[in-house]
Amino acid sequence: APAAETQAIGEDVAAIRDLILAKLKYSVGKSVTAASPHDWFVATALSVRDKVVESWLSSIESSKRTGRKRVYYLSLEFLIGRLLIDALTNMEMIDETRAALAELGVDLETLREVEDDAALGNGGLGRLAACFMESMATLSIAAYGYGIRYDHGLFRQRIKNGRQLEYPEDWLSFGNPWEFQRPEIVCPIGFGGHIDTETRPDGELRQVWHPGETVEALAYDTPIPGWRGAHINTLRLWSARAVDPLRLDQFNSGDHIGALMDRVRAESISKVLYPGDTTPAGQELRLRQEFFFASASLQDLVRRHISLYGDVRTLADKAAIQLNDTHPAIAIAELMHILVDLHDIPWDEAWAITQATFSYTNHTLLPEALETWPVPLMERLLPRHMQIIYLINALHLAKVSGEPDATGHRLAALSLIDESHGRRVRMGHLAFLGSHKVNGVSQLHSDLMKTTVFHDLESIAPGKITNKTNGITFRRWLKEANPALTSLLMEVVGDNLLDNAMVLEKVAALADDSSFQERYAAIRRANKMTLARLVQQRIGVKLNPDALFDVHIKRIHEYKRQVLNILEAVAIYEEIRAQPFRDWIPRVKIFAGKAAASYTTAKLIIQLANDVGKVINSDPALRGLLKVVFLPNYNVSLAERIIPAADLSEQISTAGMEASGTGNMKFALNGALTIGTLDGANVEIMEHVGSPNIFIFGLTADEVEAKRSQGINGQDAIARSPKLSEALESIASGVFSPDEPHRYRGLVDALTYHDFFLVTADFDAYYNAQRAVFRRWRDKPAWWRSAILNTAHMGWFSSDRTIAEYAEEIWNVPVTPPGRK
Ligand code: 26Q
């Protein structure tokens, strides 16, 4: 580098060092000699935060000045993970900060590890919201994320005797240096009570809701920097607080516990994230959470709109509200309440504003996962909103009942109220009707939406359903997770890789270049060494970094078919024992993931993986040729470690059931080859990386449907496959659970007689696909060629592309790509 540049960097480093020292002393209140790694973490976070805030305030100012349309992303989940490396990366301060800390004798990597993950989400849906926040800032969209500031995020998982145990997560116990409490921003949230009818001065009637209970929503803001720090958005999370923190009268009369009761009830709303990922919890507290944050967010954004533009009727011109699944869908009724009851807007005009403002993303087709709420619960908790929903429904059904094909059956399918098992409000229908666009998250999923759950609604609103295939932010999932690979790629494509991911295509030209292959492979090798160290530390299993790392990490669910993968491990285990000296490929199966605490079968699958690993890892006859490990407490930070070290990515859900998947994209970008079904975004990954560079197997979504209609008994498939029947037999007979031989009897019986997820039907195809993986692995130049082509063709899966599509086709807001401002 030229001398002047070196000197400038030297000055930057000195300035950063002095700032960190000042933060340590005056904000943390510690001396250099007394400071712990956590103290240094806070001091460093606060110093990068100063730079972030600088740019944040000008972003807010400029959005105001230019009168730009704002995007509001409403989500019950934001699975952000750690922020230190992310903030340093996007503010382009990481090298200087590392150097500044080194001068102080502090290692940035150590500080990275002491930060608690912000785990305010369950899995894919929550992580998508986090990637979208980053990409919206990167593209200079004036966006706000709205959610709940849970005191406790997703539970911590421990494995004891192979079983999952759940412990409370406590991410705020050391404070949170990234957030700003906004004590002046407080929204009253009502529940229950009654409704009065009043006559307005103009003679029209008005409904006035008098809630029986009020809770306060308190705002906490976290700045979200985009790439190169050019634009910074706000994540506003609401915390619940009682209006009266303490009933002094009660306290003084000696009832100390009773005096705190109201407070506990109010504050329980933001206490804890619901840990279900696909099955609605159906609890009153969950509905209170949904309304609490939807109402606070709507009050806040309407107040902002009126203070800027003076008239709520122009809302749709200046605000786009995206619903992340149906969890915030009650916001549609809340906006109608605000417009009609509080601002005297005529119903039809209010409905037009609502539809023009809202849009809705669906993330699942599983019928049991579609959110519905019992009418009696809604009437008790939200009486006015229930009235509004009835009115929306009456007008909607009146419109369609005039049509020639309006049979009772069709009207029942179109109704907002499901009358089939008790009366329940269909939140998906409410979200659909109240939105101008509805989208799925992969092409296959969006197509299936039109033929399954939204078939009838689509027929009365053709064109409302569109597709927006998911994406991932390359800043976190390439640069921060795999810096060495990122540097290598930048040598080839230039340093605008993170500005425009499509330049990755240039890497394809080097797929057969042996010296490039060697450098690419050496980076993978180093990442595998790092992961092997972590595995040794955490679970005491030693891994061979030259083995094929075969990775299956995601929530544990029957439809994701971790069992299929375990069965293949068991089958190979028995083959190696039978023929120990064939030319086996050394392989490590890595599992990680959490099961919903109430999902018994998923928890049993975790135990099976652990039990199988215990037997296999300690069998000397295998000579280390096969290892099976289950890494506890899967979270964003662990994913950042595992993915860059993976050779093979398991994406093997029953076709038609995984809406998209996003882990699949993270692996392929980092050069793992995928073994997968034609499900979710796997289909589009295949189209981009090329079918020779991915291992696709199994029934298609259409074939799954056809097969299920003929029955889901697994006996025939098992009878046809000796390997499968042997594997099932050894699991059922207790080979892996000698302390309790019948532990897996029920699981094996279910696969045999009631195999809804078609594990048995797909077993042979999966087994054969794994053998094709082995053949490719033996041909190292062919393997690395495929890996490099995966990386080269994954640019399209950047969440910058996804967000640009939402901006253009749903939100109608302009985007400014980074790099050219
Ligand atoms: C609903 C009601 C009550 C309690 C919990 C829930 C609940 C919570 C979380 C229901 C569903 C979820 C999460 C769903 C989810 O993560 N879906 C995933 O979304 C990803 C992003 O689009 C997709 O890639 C995955 O395919 C999809 O499974």
C-alpha cells in the first residue's frame, strides 16, 4: 500500500484504540488491568456504535427530508445472532479495530465469542427477517423492523444422556450495548372490556371500545447498518410494562404478592419467545403477544405518518407494511379500528387504504401450522376487533355469494371463520383479504399455495399471489462466516463482491483450474480443522479433518427427515462392520438442531442421533471410518462455524413440505454440495448450480401427493430394501439403546405402518444418492469443480436480490445499490 494510505490507517487504528480505552473507562467503568473480555467487548461495541449512530441519525434525517415511502417489516421473530462482527464489517472498521485491540493485547476473536446471541426467533422465518433487515439497509430502503423484545429468547439446549433438556435463555443478563431505550415512546395496548355506540356530530354512528385492561408497550431501538454503512435502519422492539407498577394500597394493607399481580400479568407478554416452529401454540398468551406488538407498531407508524404528512388517508402512499406470516395479521383489524373508529374514515375508504398498505408472506402449507384462533377467545380478548373481522367477512361473502359457482361448500372455504371444529378465525384468510399482494418464499411453494390452501381465495383475486424466492445476506454468511474464502473470491471477481453478488459468476471460469482448486480446498481444510477443535472442546469427540463432513443442521422435525439420514448412517455402519477392509470413505455425520419442547417425536429423534453416535463412535471395528456427532444448542453463531466447514449439505425434506429453506443457500454459497429432494428452493438451487453439481433424489411433490393417496404404509418399501429392513431391525431391537431395548419400537412401528413423511419410500433413492456422493468425492478434481461451481452460481440467492424484488413489485419503493452513492 502507498505510504500515505498506510499512515491514514495507522491514524485510524490509533483513534479507534483511544476511543475503546475511553469507553472502557467512562462507559464500562473499568481500568485496563481490571477489564474482563466482556468489558472489552462492551467497550468495543460502544465505540463502533458511535460510528453507527452518526450515520443512523443522518439516515433518519434524510428519509424525513426526502419524504420517502417507508417499509415496515412486522415479525414476531428476529433471529439476529451476534452483532459485533456484523457491525464492524458493515462499518468497514474490522481490520483497524482488530489492530487497535491487538495493540491493547486483546484478541477480537475472543470478544466475538463472549457476545450472547440475540436469539429472538425459532428458525428460518426469524433468520429471514434478520437477513432482510440487513439487505433493506444495504439497499437504502427507509425501513423499520417491528417486533417484541423478549426477555428470554429461544431456550438453551443441553443434551444429557442423549436427551434434550431446555433451559431458559438470558441474553440480557449482561446488558445489551446495541439498544437504546426510548422511555418517551409508550403505546397503551387495550384488552377485553366492552363497546359503546355513540352518535357523531354529523349523525353517523361510531363504535367506542373501552378496554377492560391496559398494558404499556415500551420502545427499544437497535440500529441496523447496511453494507458500507451508507444507510442505517431501525429495529424497534416492544417491551411490556404495567400501567401501575405497584398497587400501593394493596401493598400497604399487607398483600405484598397481590400488589404485584397486575404487573406480572402485564409483563409476561414480552417475557419469552414461543418455542414452536411449525405448530401454533394456541395459547391466550400468544394471542396477547400478537396483538400487543401489532397494535403498538400500528399506533407508532400511524402517529409518525400523521406528524409528517398531517392526514392518515395518504398512509398507503407513504407506508408499506409487510406481514411476516400470519403472526402479526391482527394488525389488519387494528388498522381498520384506527381508521374507522379513531379517525372517522368511512369503511370502504378505510378498507382500500388497508389493502393498499399491507402485504403478506406465507411460510408454510402444513395444514396443522395454519394459525386460527377460537372465536370465543377473540371475543373476550379483542371484542371490537372481532366485530371488525365479522364485518370484513360479511362484505367479502356478500360479494362472492352472487357468483354462479357460490355453493355452500365454496362459501365455507372462502369464509374468514372456520366452522368445522368449533368456530375459529382463519388468520391466513384475514392476511390474504387485507393485503394487495401475498407471496410464497420459493417458486414451488408459491405454485403450491395456488393449488392448495389459497386455491379458493386465489380464484376471487387472480394475480394476488406472487413468488419472492428467499435469499441470505452475503455479508454475514460469506464474509463474516468465511473470511478466507471471501478474500480468495475477491481476488478473482474484485472487491465489489458484497455490493453485487452476481459478479460471483466470474469464478466459474476457474472451476477446473488446479491451482485455484488447491487454494479453495485448503481454505475448506482449515475451516474443518477449526470446527474439529470446537467439536473436541464441546463434546469430546475427535474428528478427522480429511473425512467427508456430511452436515444436517436445522430444527428437528419429522418432515425434515433427520431419521432418513440416521438410517443411512446405521446401514453403512453395518456394512463397514461386515466388510471392514473395503475402500470406505471416511465420513463424519454432523447433526444439530432444537426440538420444540412439547414435540415428543422430535425429541426422540434427537435421542436416536445421540444413541447411534455413541455406539458408532466407540466401535473400534470402524477404525474411525464413520463418526456421528450431535452438537448441542444449535444457534446462529454455531451455524457460522459449521457451514464453512461442510462438504455435504443435507436438504432432504419430504417434497412439498419445506416452503423454501435458507440453510440450503448458505451451504451452497460456501461450496458444500447439496444432497436433497426437489423441495422448496432446492429446485431453484439446482437450476442455478446445474444438475451435475447437486445430488437430487426421491419423490417429487406431485409423486408424494399421488403416493399418499394410495396409503402411507411402509411395509412394501421395507420388504423391497434389505438395507432398510436391517437398519430398522437393529434400531428396533435395541442395538443403539441397550439400556432400554424398546426405546425406538414406537418410532420404527410408525415408519412401518404409518409413514406420513415417506421416509421408507425414499430410502433406497437416498442411499444411492449418497453412493454417488462417494464416487464424486473419490474424484477430487471433479468434487472441487462442483464445489466451485456452486459458489460461482449462488449470487442470485443474495437477499439483496430478494429485497429488490419486494421493493419493486410489492412495496413500490426505490432501491439504491451500495457502492454507488
Ligand atoms: C405460530 C403460532 C403460535 C406459536 C408459534 C407459531 C409459529 C412460530 C414460528 C409458527 C411457525 C414458525 C416458523 C416457521 C418457519 O420458520 N418457517 C420457515 O420459514 C423459512 C423462511 O421463509 C423457510 O425457508 C422454511 O422453509 C420454513 O419452514
